Amino acid sequence: MSNQGKLMDNMSKKLAPNDKMLENINNRMDIFSTTIKNQISFNKMIESQLNQIATVVPAANPGIPSQPEGLEYANLVDMFDAGNY
């Protein structure tokens, strides 16, 4: 075998693991892409269901539930005891 043939054969042998690794990465990227597409589809389904629920449920009054009306301020009582530190 000529020197050039041996060189090409050696290079092919050294590059074979890289080809396998790249093929593995490519396969994983395909799986990842499919997973992302499935997640997007699921998110759209959930969003559609939430929109359907929102149209059926009557709108509640905005604000915090059971918040007293007319509350303009609150007092803060500081119970810190500086003598223990």
C-alpha cells in the first residue's frame, strides 16, 4: 500500500469515533427537538383549556379576596428585643 493510502487509512480509523459521536449527538438533538415540539403542543392544549374555563367562570371582583373595603393604612408593631443580642 502506498504511503498516501496508509495515511488515509489511519485518518479514517482516527475519525471513525468522531463520526460515531457526531451521529449520537445528532440523534439526541432529534429526540430533544421532538420533545420540545411535544411540550409546545401540550402547552397550547393547556392554554386552550384555560381559555375555555375562563369563558365559563364568571369574572370575580378584582383585588384580594376578603380584603376589607376602605382600608387605607395599617399599623406595624415591632416586637424586636434588642437586649438579647
